[in-house]
Amino acid sequence: MTDNLPSRGSRGADRTASIMRATLDLAQEVGYAKLSVEGIAARAGVGKHTIYRRWPSKGAVFLDALLSSLDHDLNFPYTGDIVADLREQMTNAVALLASPPFGRLYAALVGEAQHDPAVAATLYERFVKPQIDKAIARLKTAQDEGQLSLDLDLRMALAILYGAYYHNLLLLPDAVSVKDVDAVIDTLFKIGFGPPQGA
């Protein structure tokens, strides 16, 4: 009788989940710099070749593990008020960056992307680009509705809105904080994000 035996597909999925869980656990314990494929394999109870069949490097398995662990809603709401919608989405995004262990591990992933073109490309395609596309679409709708200046360069606006958080995450010892969201939004609308006065 083989009815109760797990299928090859389910065994593979279980092994993949075990490897990704081991990757995140080890990264939290020893830091990304000391993370190794050998250590991941030992923790997951698999051979190194099992990992290398799926991922070309520790950076690749780390990226997959980290992005697969995301459980935050980073979509933009639509209430008809761009300031309220930005505030909600940015609060969710900053809460994610400020929450351990994601913030520290994501900073390590961004650092790895500077040295590994494959990791950089995958991070961009799987995480960064989808977020950019959603943000630009929401800003464009607000612009069409007269809530943002028609002269506003939406990609530059996006870089300004979120740049402060990447700056803090990657360069400063201070943790990113949701309390800064209002300050960023208020400041940017005071210096010209919104439509001309009287429009």
C-alpha cells in the first residue's frame, strides 16, 4: 500500500520549505555575512547539492527565503484621497522595514545585491519593480484627479517619498519608524507635491 506515502511533489515542497526556514533561522542567529550553504544544508538536514540544484548561491536562497516570508499587505488602497492612501501604504511598508527580523535581513539582502548581479536582478523583478509599478499607478490616478501637480515627475516623487526610509535602513543606526510617515508626507506636500494653490 502506498496511499499514505507523501508524493514526490509534496516531499519536494516540504524540503524547500525546510531549507528556506533554516536559511532565515540561521541568518537571524549568525548574520548574513556568516551564513553559508553548508550551514543551511546542515540545519535543514539536506546535502549541499540539494540546495545548489535549486539556487546558485547563498544570496539566491536567502532572497527566496526572505521574500517568501512576507506577510504584509503592501498594496495601495483607494479612498479617493491620495494623502490618506499614501499614509496607509507607507505606514505598512515602514512597519515591515522596522519589524525584526525583516528589516535587518532585508538590509543585508540589499547589500548582497550590490555584489551579485543575479540577486540584484531577482530582487528588482520580484519585489522592487512590482512595488514601483503599484505606486506609480496610484500616483498617476491622483495626478489625473487633480490631487497632484501635473508637473510632478512621478518616479522622482516616489524616490523622494521612500528614499528617507532606505537611507535610515541602510546608513543610519536609527531604526525606521512609522512615526516619521506623517512628517515625510506633510513636508513633501508643503514643497509642491500637491496641485497649485487655488487649482
